[in-house]
Amino acid sequence: MNITVIGTGYVGLVTGACFAEMGNIVACVDVDVEKIGLLESGRIPIYEPGLEQIVQNNRLAGRLNFTTDLTSAMTSSDVYIIAVGTPQDDDGSADLQQVLDVAKDIGRNLNQRAVVINKSTVPVGTADSVRAVIAEQLAARNLSLEFDVVSNPEFLKEGAAVEDFMRPDRIILGVESDYAKEVMSDLYHTFSRNHDKLMFMGVRDAELTKYAATAMLATKISFMNEMANLAERMGVDIENVRKGIGSDSRIGYSYIYPGSGYGGSCVPKDVKALMRMGDEFGYPTQILKSVEACNQAQKQRLFEKLTERFGAEFSGRTIAIWGLAFKPGTDDMREASSLVLINQLVAAGAKVRAYDPVAMDEAKRHFPSSYFKDGCVTLCEHQYDALTDADALVLVTEWKPFRQPDFNAIKKLLKHPIIIDGRNQYDPKSLCRQGFDYSGIGRISGK
Ligand code: NAD
């Protein structure tokens, strides 16, 4: 098939590369000239395991092309995939400007019957708006062309995006015509060979499915964090409780790890957008409001744990931080817990020494340059460098090299043997035996 993907971010690039890998001819379009220049030179602008190789192979094979010019990319495509951003607006709703701009561009350039696939995460009813915008542009050109708008939300996880795209749990397809159903079956059948993963439904059903899935995951996380905070006060180890409830097949083990709050480019904004939809449709959501409030509070926990040891004044203190990305496997720091913690520490007068295996460049973009100039935040070359002269170590992101560290080295390098484990990676008893003052999320200290 000839496919045009519009928006070459995490979702668009992975989508374009994976469809090209299956033998399709793909044009990836983006308004970001720098990004397209980088991709044309064979490099990729994000860290995503396995992606660079697929992009390179398919670019060299002539199946994957990058351009800033949508008009040239639109000459003969069977499908147009919208994969632009839907950032959070000031009131929490999804900002649809990028999606509607693309719809306008498509309407201005469409010359043959095509299926327009919306892969961006968008509120219920957006497909209707996209259809109206395209129809308006076609009418202005005195063109009467048939076209379909399909909702095909994306469920990939950053850090495992290629694997998720290639082997999805399900492919949600909101369609309204037999023609669109046929085209979508052709497009996706190769990802559905092991068993049927294509789930056809109404367009609005598909739009809500994406938000409901994300909100359910957020709910599991906030619920578990609430249990963890309760467990801490009761002298209960939440890790035993986690395993105890996870073994119930109705609950399951995934997404019930207590921690320092969820972040990333999707979950926080999508939960808020769904809350806004609830307000708009006259059904203010109660659970989601609590989920969001719990998450905000959870992001404060690491700083609170430090103040329990050092008081509120941090001048003269240095805190080591392992992990800046919002989760392992990605360089994405959007809404990461590390941002909340570091901003709180700097405001309280502390110096921060931080290390992350891949998010160091991102970190430079997320903090004011004064943090680095004034020496408030130092990005260290190695995980152990971060510990030099630090009063405590805080584990924020559970990258693999942090999971079984050299505790003797940690103890030697830290001024005080204090470890705040924001992802419950370490054994409290073992650390206590080794002389550490350990605090996890919802765990008893090990003393
Ligand atoms: P992103 O910000 O990484 O990429 C969006 C891209 O669209 C940018 O490169 C931007 O320059 C480009 N763009 C903006 N306007 C454009 C236009 N008019 N024409 C062409 N390109 C344009 O975003 P993302 O993380 O890839 O997310 C895209 C959508 O997918 C969002 O709705 C998001 O919620 C959803 N989503 C994201 C993930 C994820 O893990 N990142 C997972 C599932 C769904």
C-alpha cells in the first residue's frame, strides 16, 4: 500500500517505520524541518529501542521517505494517517489544533478516494470534526470525492514501541463503511496473523476506548499508591500486598507497582482530557478526579521522605538522583516525577547530582539553564559519579543498571547512607543489614 503518515513523533515515526518494514511504501511528513533533516540523514530524534535500525533499513530500501511537503506526499496514497500531537489545553481538554490543521491540509490536497486514519488520541466526536473540515475544503475546490475517516487509536508504550506496534494486543478500528473496513483489514492483517486482533467498532466507540484504557491503567497505579501510603502507616509491606492481590486473576500483576506517580506525554494529559469530556457531557467524573489528585500528591512523596530526614531546609545539602526519564526505556521526561522532585529540591536550596542512561540531553531542555549555570543541578557522566558528596540517593526511574548496584560503593561515596527508593527496587532488610537508612514506597524500613 502507499501510506502517508502526518506527524513524525513517537507514534508517527514508529507507525511509518513498521508499515514500511512490512513492505509498504511510506511517506512520513512533519512540519519540523530539523526533525525531517535528521531523519533524512539516517538518524532518529528519539530514543526508542530497535527503531533506528528499522528506519535505516527501510530508508535505504526506498520504502520509507521523509518530507516537510505534504502536497508532494499526497499524490497517490491509499491511506493518510494523522499522528500529530494533541497536547493538553489550559482547561485540561485536548488541543485539537494540530489535528484540524492536518485535516485542512488533507482536504486541500486530496485527489482520489482515500481513507483518513486518526491515530492521535482525540476526544469523542473528533472524527466528525475532521470529516467536516475535509468536506469543507473539498467543497471549496468544487470536488466531490468519497473519503472515510477512521478512528485507530494507538496503544504503544514508549520504550517498547516497536515491539508493541509489531505485536499488538489488539487493533482498535472505528469504521463507518464497508470500504473503510476492507482497507483497514488490508492494512493490518499482517499484524494479526497469529490470531485475530482486529476489533471493528463505531468511530466514537474507538475514540473512547483509547481514553478508557489509559484511565484504567492510571486508576490501577493511583489505587496502588494509595494502598502503599496506607501500608506505610500501618507497618505493612505493600510489596507483599501487591503480590497477594496480583495473584487474583481478576486483578492481575500488571500496573499495580507502587511508585512516585505516573508521568509521560500521554497518561496525565489523557486522564485530564477524559475528565473534561465528562464535564462537557454533563457527567463529572469522580474516580478520575481522585486518580489525578492522588498522582499529583504521589509525586511529592520523594521530597517528603527527604524532609522527614533533613527537615525543610536543604541549603548545604546535595541529593543524588538516579533516573530522570518518566520510565525506563525512554528519554521522555514529560511530566516525569524527577521534574517535581528536582524543582522542589532546588527551591529548598539543595544541590542535585543526577544521572540517567539516556535522558541527559532531554534534562537540559526541561530545566532552566540557570540550574546548570548556578551549579544547582549537575548532570553526571556515570551513575556512581552522582553519589560523590551527596547526603542521600533517590532512585526515581528503575533503569536496569540501577537494580543491582554496588551497595558498598554507594555507601563509601554517600555522606550519609540514606536511600530513598521511589520504585521499590531494593530489599529493605538487606539494605538495613548493610547499614543503610532505607525508605521505599509503602514499605517497612527493614530495621
Ligand atoms: P509528538 O509530539 O512526539 O509528535 C507529533 C509530531 O507532529 C511532531 O513531530 C510535530 O512537529 C508534528 N506536527 C504537528 N503539527 C503538524 C502538522 N500540521 N503537519 C505535520 N506534522 C505536524 O507526539 P506523539 O507522542 O507521537 O503523539 C502523537 C499522538 O499520539 C498524540 O495524540 C498522543 O496522545 C498519541 N499517543 C502517543 C503515545 C506515546 O507514547 N507517545 C502513545 C499512544 C498515543
